[in-house]
Amino acid sequence: MASAAYSPDEIRANRDYFAAKLKAEKQREDVVRAVKGEAPFNFVLLDTRGKEAFANGHIPGAWCFTLDDIAQSATKLPKGKEIVTYCWSHD
């Protein structure tokens, strides 16, 4: 069964979606360079792993909001800065 070709509107919608997604996401390398002091730290680094994990060690300068806290604590986040989240890594 052959699939139908995408319409120009569907192609445009996909392009717009991914353009917005790329604009909104901070690149990992930008974050690593900032944490190392090699680039400006012009964003809020938000650790979402949980309070115990945060207390046991975190990236200097990071804020700790669990996923459950975000709804109540979002008003504490500065409006003029990009928010970058991190959690457990499996690298």
C-alpha cells in the first residue's frame, strides 16, 4: 500500500514545529561550556532529580525543583532567562 505524499501545509507545519523546538532547546555543549566557566552562564540550570539527590551533589549554580514542585515554584523562576533542566544521566 503506497502512502500519500505530504501536503504543503503538513510540510510547513512540520518545519515550523522543528524550527520552534530547535530555538527553544539549549544545546548540551553550551551548557557544559557555561558550567566549566568557558561561556556565559546566562540561563537558570534546573535540577529535577529530587531534593535528596541534589543534596548529595549537583552542578554548582543549579536550582532544585522536583517535577512535583514545578507547578508551585514556577513563579520563582526569572522571566528573562532561559530555563535548562537536567536529571539523571545514562551516559
